[in-house]
Amino acid sequence: MTNPQQDLKLRPRKLGHLVLMVRDIHASVKFYTEVMGLQVSDWISDQMVFLRAGEDHHDLALSQLSDRASPDFNDLPRYSRPGLEHFSYLVDDLAEMERAAQVLQAHGVEIVRGIGKHGPGENLFLVFKDPDGNNVELYCEMTQIDAGKPHEAKVWERNIDSFDQWHFERFVVPPPQAVVDAKKGGKGKP
């Protein structure tokens, strides 16, 4: 027998990764690898880096603050200050993420992006706003890295595949306009 109250709630399993906006991505990578001991998993161009302490592809990502006024091809909004862009919670699978999208919509919660599948980390994502405007992400199916599954860091291009390998087919909201424009134009970057 199902519990109607439980069906109107999300079912996170654990707190996942964080994404921070940084002033100098290379100085930050040096700090997080040389001082904190994290490992680089992947990059998107020289604008975003994914770091790990454990087996998840990333538990911290860093995104370079832009000094340009034009929007970048990126799944992150434009920020003018360093700090938190989003934090995430793990859910079981795609079916649970789809159910979560329905729960969020039923509660009138603003969904920002997703459901999609990122390139780096291969994780599925759904991002929404909390009451204070913080970005919260649900994710699942992230690449796992351990001694038995070696991983060599690669640099992804800033294009549709690094943003959403499914090309918006499962998005429950319109995708970011800069990404749509780039896709329509047949370009990898706007």
C-alpha cells in the first residue's frame, strides 16, 4: 500500500557534489589538488573542472567566473561573485528522477534545467530552486572511479554533449537559450 504523503516528497539518498564559482580556476585547482589532495576527473575547456576525493566522478566542481558580458555555452547561470552555484542529492535512478520532477511541479517549485545527462561524469541531472533561490540538483548514475576502473582525465569541448548528451529530449522545462541557439546554428559554441 502506498503512502500518499510520501508520494509528494522527494527521496534523496545522500548529499552529493557541490559546484563552486571561482575567480581563478587554475589557482583553485592547484589548491584543491596540492593542498586538499583531490584528483582531477575531467575538464570542460578551461572553464570548468571536476574533482574527486572518493569514487564518485566528482564531489566538487569548479566553474570559472567570466569577465565577459555575453553568455557562455554552459549549464550554469552567469555569476559575478565566487561561491556556491549548486549542491546536489543522489536519487536512485531515472524513474525516481522523473517522479521527482512531477513532485516538484505539483508543489509549484521552479525547475531550472533537466532532466538531462551530462558529459563529464555521465550523471543524469535535474536542477530546481529552493525558497531562497539556491540551485539544488538531483542526480543519479554518476561514473564511479576506483582502482579496478582506472580513469584518465580528459578535456571536453564546451558544446551540447558536455551539457546534455540527450540534447534536451527529456527536459521538463525549456533549455537555456544560449544552448538552443548554438544547437540550431549547428555550432559547438555560441
